[in-house]
Amino acid sequence: MKSKIIPLLVPVLFVAACATTPMQPSKPESVSVTFAHPENFTDVKDSFTGSLDKVRDGYLENLADHIKENASRFLGDGQKLAVTITDVDMAGDFEPGRGPSSMDIRIIKQIYPPRIDLSFKVTDAAGATVREGARQLRNLDFMSDPVAAMRSSETLRYEKALVDNWIRDDLSGLSGAKK
């Protein structure tokens, strides 16, 4: 019986190791993300733990890194993307009346969708504007979003899915972009 179990495990471990290898190096330096007055953002200021600035900055840095990594794949040679985020309201909320021990527990329900407000500008190698705009990112059906479902163990999975959908919708089709 032992000889039947071991051969089944080897291919599974091999496939899992191959699935984590990145396909192509990206160029996140072609994307800049700034936060306009993050201390006034709707939700990243709502925390009952530790230093508010430290918690907020950790969430925002995580979100900025995600945007840089994923948006850079849609840019053509010499193109740059500048994103300014003006508000973040994370999925879920802290519900009052749940008792003192639940003050740090974010309750995720369909009635608390993620929201991100941003403006962006894509420029070419000469600095000419290729595409720009302002967006209010919303997904009222965020709990059923397949992009978020793929990240079930990640912090900010609903917010990352929101920006991934925006990146795909607004940045696909840029001249010379790699998909």
C-alpha cells in the first residue's frame, strides 16, 4: 500500500512548486502611487489597534505595492502610470454593540462594500498623456467576485480585486502593452 501513496504525492508537490514561479519580471518602477491626505481616508483611519499612522501606512503600502506590480504589466515600453488615491473605504466595518472584545474585528458583509477613489495618468516616453481620468471604484457584489475569491487568505483581498478590475478595464489596450 505504501508504494501506491508515495507516487501520488510526488506529482502534486511538483505542480504546487511550479505554480508559484513568476511568469515574467514586471517593471513596477514605471508606476507611482501617491495618497492624498491619507489621514482623512474614510476607513483606514478606523482602527482601535496601536498607532493609527502605522496601521494605516501598512495597509496603504500593501495596496500601493499591489497596484505597482499589477498595473506595470499593462504598460508599453516607455509608458508611465501615476495614480493618486484620494479615499479608501475597506470592505466591512466595525459594528457597534458587539461588546468590548470585538472592537478590533472587522465584520465583512455585503452591506459594507469596498470603495476606492482615485485619479490616474498614463504618459508615453516623451511625457505626452496617453490616458487619464478619475474613478470611483465600487463593487456592490464584492463577496462574489472571483478575483477576490482567488486571494481568500490575503489582507485587502477585496480592495486588491477592486483595483485589479480597474486596471484590467482602464489600462488594457494601451499601445504596446504586454498582457
